[in-house]
Amino acid sequence: MSGTFTAREKIVARDLSLAYLNEAMQSRQIVLDGFDLSVREGEFLAVLGPSGCGKSTFLNLLAGLTPPTSGSLTIDGESVSAARRKLGFVFQGYALFPWRTVRKNVETGLEIRGVTRAQRRSEAERFLRLVGLLDFADHYPHQLSGGMRQRVAIARALAYGPEILLMDEPFGALDAQTRESLQQELLGIWEQSAKTVVFVTHSIDEAIFLADRVAVVGRRPGRVKEIIEIDLPRPRPASVRHDAAFVALRQRAWASLQSELDGEQNARRVRGAESLTGA
């Protein structure tokens, strides 16, 4: 889909801001400010930024978990609350119910929607087969590896039938080998399902390998600093990471992030000098 992607806008954020009162510090903390981003239908968009920049906060706004302070956020032209059923969420921490089997975990969203038992079972098995875990349907989460648990979480999100998959650093806690394996599996699942994916990460390589476009978010208060088009052919083998085009994209993304990190370090020096002067 890279390079010639011209689908309609699925998600639109305009001049989005989020601020809250930090009672401990007696100050107003601005998390997002002037955050503008459009996500196209069916694309894989990665949101890349340093820790604390507000990229996960943007997902929380999309999921309706937190209301914005100002600005607009729409899905298919509707408010987030009206479009909530179109969303599936995959967290870094799996968020599986330990007392339920793998199959029952995948059925959770379908139960909430009132789907019949037979249909729930059929859908759960369909998506467990898709992620390669049908043989583990009757196991419990504690009997699975971290990578397998995350595949269960992905199957559960897909079984709900969302049009949009929100993924908040889902592979962040995994070892490098498992992480790369799941990245490859995720691309295969996405190519089959044609979902719109918004994928938050702080890994440059992960963002470039997975995405059609990468939105680079600057340091807090977060805003989209740059959109990088990932014009790499699909399907993408693991070896693409060694290609000259991939290396060039990595260098571009790193330069964009590095300027933000340098700015943060300079700001800390100024704050430190001011505190010493005030003392």
C-alpha cells in the first residue's frame, strides 16, 4: 500500500490539545498541543516518539478513555463516542483474564455484544487459527509465553470485528527475536484483514518496517512534527532492514527525533540554571 495510497481519511485530529492540573506540582500540565493528524482508511500508520511525548495519550483519546481539552477528533466523520464500536485495542501488557482459557479470552468482546455461544466459538477459533494458536485454545494465559499471550490479545481484538486497530507498543516487553517474529506475523494478519492500524512505538526500526507512514511526534507538549512516507514494497521480508532505502529512512527518522531530544536536554539545562539562580 505504500507510496500510492490514496484512500479516504478514516481518522482526523485537528488542533487537538489535552491539559490537566497537576495538584502535586500546583501547575497545569500540557500533554498535547496543536496535534494534527489524518489516518487513511486501510493504512498502517505508526506513531513514533520519545517516552512521555503523548503518543499513547493520543490512542487514549481515540479510544474515548480521555476527553480532549480542545480541538476535534473524528472517526468516519463521527465523534469518538459514536464510533467506539469500530475500535479494537491491543495493549503492551496483554490484559488477558488469567482465569479464562485462551478461547474464552478471545470470546470476551463477542460476549459483550451478545453474540451466540456457537458463533462466539466459531469466531474465536477462526482468529486463533489466524494467529497460529488454535492448538492452545484450551490453555490458560500462564501456560503461554509472552509472545503467545500477545497473539491471543491480537486475536481477541480482531474477533470483536473492529474497523480500526489501536496498538500501544504491543511488542515493547518482548525479546528482540520474538518481537521481530510478531512484527512479521502482524503484517501478514493486517494484509489479510484490511484493517486500519494506528501503532504506537518508540522503536524507529519497528515503525519503518511495519508502516505505510510514520508520524513523528515531538517532545511534550506533543504535536506531529513530521510525516514520513515509507515507500518500501510489500510484502516486506526481514532482510529489508539491510536495504539502502530502509537505512535512509532510519537516518531521517533518527534525525527528526534527535533534534527533539537535543531540545529537551537544552530545556533541562535552562530549568536547572533557573532553579540554581532562584535558590
